[in-house]
Amino acid sequence: MAQFCPDIKLKFAVRGEEVTHNCKLKDHIVIGTPGKILDWGLKYRVFDLKKIRVFVLDEADVMIATQGHHDQCIRIHK
């Protein structure tokens, strides 16, 4: 999709990617792990979780059943 929409900005919220406390993300799409999304949204407040328009949980059954991300996923969704 990004190939056809060069103006769309993408940010990865995964291990190794850091943000400063005072910055605000201007990216259109944020892809990340539940923990990083919660940290960036609630702890560092680099983006407003209320502005999420589409919430996709890929392989949710694996994360929830085996990796203990149930509570984090529910908090992000709410």
C-alpha cells in the first residue's frame, strides 16, 4: 500500500525504537507491540490513543494465549 501512497508516514513501535518524552508523532501508521504502544501512548504521551481509527491485532490468538498480552491488548482497545 505504501508503494502507491508515498505521502503516508510509518513508524515502528518495537524493541530498539525509542522516542523522546516531549516529541509528538506525526506519522499516519504506527506498527508495534502492545507494550510499546501502551508505553508511547500512556507513559510518554507521544500520540493520543483516542485518535486511533483502525486497530489491528495480528496473531492475537498467539499473543493472548501464550505470551500474556491479554491485559495490554484489552487496554489498548478500550
